[in-house]
Amino acid sequence: MSKKEEIYKGAMELFVEKGLSASVNELIERIGIAKGTLYHHISGKDQLIIDIYKQLMFEIEEKCVNKFVGGGDARESTKVIFGEIIKWFISNPTKFYYISIFESSPFIKIHFGIVEDTLEGPRKNIMQKVNMGIMKAYSTDMIAFFDFAFTRAIANYFLSLPKPLKSFREGFDQAFDMYWKGVAAEQANL
């Protein structure tokens, strides 16, 4: 693991444990490096917080979305992608909790423009489905945030259970059905 990866991992764990207000001195103590070494690898605490979030969001896009996008039935494709994202969250709880902390903090509102590029993939995917008439023509960002809320809420639900991955395998179909009924265009006229 590189020094920068070690810093990111230590910072992520610290911020999950103590919140985004944890100090640089606490990070230095946790990782066991000199302040100068830390600042050789990062430009500042705020940028570190943003960079970790972006890194995690792009990791999700690479590992859970990109390899499953395109072709096939839109419902099943969306179900597979959401299932992969939720399994990633369950399998990487510290990363998931970091994302949750960041997204529920005032920090995201203050720095939204800086992390907006993390929405490019979801927006493109949503617009494709809206243009094909598969999803209701609501605001793309509203759907993206609804999608984010769904995946995070369902991951939290399964993580709250004694055997999260087993519970996911047994209950995800039902959870996805609730989501799909809320966004699918086929439901719009009912």
C-alpha cells in the first residue's frame, strides 16, 4: 500500500469513527506519520475529505456499474447494478459509512460543485432510460438522489441484520420491486 493509500485508508477510518470534524493531528497520530509527510501527499483536510469521497464513488462506478451497463432489459439491468452496489456497500462497511457520513453532512452542500462529476455516470444512465420511455420523466438529479437514497437505505437495512449478505440474497428482490414501482414509466398511468 502506498503512503497516499495509507493516508486515505486511515483518514476514512478516522472520519467514520469520529466524524468529519476529526482533526489533522488525530489523523497524523492514527497513521503514525509526520505532518510534513501528510502534507506532501494531501493539500488539506477539506480536499482529503472530498478526494476520499470521489475515489469511493468512482470505485463503485468502476466495480458495480460500468461492467453491467448497456443491453438487455432495463429493469433487470438496473436490478443487477443496484444489487452490485448494495453488495459492495455490505462488503465494504467502512467505505459505505464514509459515503453516508459525507452525503448526510453539510460538507456536501458546501462542496457540491467539486463532487458533481461523481453524478455524470448516474445522470447519463438515467437520461438514457428516460429517453427510452422506461423511466418517468422526472428531474434527472431527483431520480439520481432517489436512486442513491434507495441503495443506501437498503444497504443500511441489510447491515442492521445479523447476516447482511444472506439477508440481502433473500430480500433484495422485494426491496427492488418497491423501488421499481416508484420510478418505472409503466406505472405512471395507474
